[in-house]
Amino acid sequence: MKGHYKSDKDIINALKKGGKETNKALAHLFENKIIFNRVQNYVLYNGGGVQDATDVYIESLIILEKNIRKNKFKQDSTLMTYLTGIAKYCWSQMKKSKGIPIAGNESMALELEIIDTPEHLFITNELKAKLNQALELLGEKCKTLLKMWSQNYSSEEISKHLEMPTPGAVRKQKFYCKERLAEIIKSDLKVFGVYLNE
Amino acid sequence: MNDIKDKIQDLVSGKLSGSEEMEVQASINENVELQEYYQLLLLSEKAIEEEIASEHRSFLKSKSETTQKNQTKGNTIIYWIGIAASVIILVLSISTANLSFTDGDLADQYTYNTISIRSADSEEDIIFNQAQKAYRDGDYEKVWAKLNDIVLSGSLLEKDKEWLTAVTYLKTEGSESDSFKNSVSKITSDPQHPYHEDALKLMSELQSFWRLFVVKK
């Protein structure tokens, strides 16, 4: 999986940087025909269509980016193998949500693949909507700060982007914003209570 | 309290080392208030991650749409180029067939290209040249009259006469006429005939694929 990047390590570094670098690396992976065809063949062979394959590939790249950013990818395998594993897992989740039965041999293969596969992002649409509402209540500045913080932007970059007085103020502001978000969620325990301890 | 909360935030964001993780996890396990805070932060983290995922999803979907558009555009261009090329080939083929493949056109083509003017050494040669000229002038009655005046047999001139007779029948009565068929078969069945090859070629052109389609006599 080379192309514009000399090695998997270069791609991983780009994905960890956030912003334009992440988008460039994601676009590079998205345009990788070898791995896309591998994923597409798997999806088509296991009861999906061409559009399903594209959706699976997009979701897999999103999970890959998150796991790399959070250091969950231990680099025991190549990026291609890891991404293919995620894609297989993604398709099994999508099949479940679509009510398509998973064949016995397919789930067995998945169990083997999944050993090193990642925590995933599949949450219900209902929870997504509620979390989105909570973020809206937080305000634009806090939301942007938390997103940038999670994406490993430096304090200098964040302070410059948000026109904050000093980089040192970023960490304090981040703490405050997370506290506030936790408060918003706590204030609506009727809604979120069911999702706690999941 | 804020210190440990800050560390729990880092734990949830995946920004702690292995040993730090264990330390913070132990603190959480000992304190109910921190356990609740930790759970709330997990949900907060999901909210932030979903927001990031949503941005990546939009970016990748727009990439996918662009790729699909380009593919469709490329396919459409190739499709229309194919159609245009087919139409051009069809028009050229039909127009070529129409221009040169009628019975009369073929007769003219074979008369002008295969029979040469004779050297006028004898009266028959002169008559034959007059017959050829009459053909060029479109005076076919005169052609027949002049050809009837040639009485030599077994000579090359007689072979010229047979060939001119065949192509004149083609010109005046068409390829389906018995007169043409009889006169030309006499030449095609004789491998020694000087116009044998020309006659075979003429018959092949008369029976060509395009003539079956767009024959004009």
C-alpha cells in the first residue's frame, strides 16, 4: 500500500496528523484499487451489492483512521491486512443491521480475522442524533476545540485556529469543554441513562 | 479532584501510557463519583468521535461521487465515440457502395480499366475501337452494330469482343439478365480466356456483401 507514500508508516503518520494530511491519506487509501477490489469481492461474494461495498469501504477507512489516531493499531500486520479485516467486520455489522443472515463459515472466518480488529464505531442512529444534540448545546467553539484535540492537533494549531490568547490556555479550555459536555449528558439522564455502562 | 478528572479525560481519549492507564483505572474503581464521570466521558467521547467520523464520511462520499461521475463521464464519452465511429463507418461504407457498385458503374469500370484501344492494324481493330468509343458515348445500339461487324474467330480480338459484349450486357440489361449471365459464364468457365480473372473479379464484386444490402441497378 505505497503509491504517494513510501511505506505504511508514512500513511500512519499522515493519519495521525489530522486535518489536510489525514484527508490526503484517506483519499490515497480510498483510491487504492487493489484493496478496494478485495473488499468489494468479499462483500459481493457474501450477499452484498456494489454500493454496499463502497459504503463498507468508507466505514472501514473511518474506523481505521480512528484506531490509528488512538494508537489501537499495534502494527502486527500490514495496513492492507488490517483494513481488510475491518472491512469484513464492518460488512458483518451492516448485514446484521439490514437483517441479512450471516453464513456459518463467514462468521467463523470473521472470528479468526477479528482477533486484532478494532473497537468499532457502530452506534444506533437514535444515539447518534442525541449525541449530536448534546454537541450543539456545547457551542461551536468548544465543539471545534474537542474535535481538534481528539485529532491530535497541537495546542499551537488549536489556539491559532480558535484565536485563543496562548497555547497554554488550550488544555484548560479543553478540560472545561469536556466537563460541560459531560454535564449536558448528565442533565439528560432520562435520555442517556440507558446508554451509560454500555 | 480536577487533576484526576483531567487524567480520566486523557484516559478516555487514549492519550495515556500503559502504566498511567492502570493507575487512573485503579482510582476510578475506588470512587463511585469518578465511575459516573468516566461513563459520562465515554459517551462524550462517542459524540466527538461521531462528529469526526461524520466529517470523514462526507469527505469520502464526495470522493466516491467524483470518482463515479468521472467513470460515468468516461464511459459516456467512450459510448458516444463508439456510436460516432460506427455511424462514420456505416456512412462511408454505404456511400462507397452506392458510388461504385451499381451494375452500370461496374460495367463502366471494367470496360475502361480492362480493355485497351487496339492498334488499328486491321479493319476489325478499327471497328472494335469504334465499338469502344460508342460505349463511352453511351450509344449502345452502335456498340452492338459494330460488334456484329467483327467476324474474326480464334483471335485475341474475338476475346476482346466477348468481354466487351459481356460488360455491355451488364450495362444495358443488368447483372440478372440471361444475356449477361450467358456471356460472362463463357469467360469464367474458360481459364485460358485473357479476361478470365477480370470476369471472376467482376462476378465477385456483383455478389459482394454490400451489394446484397444496398444494391442499385
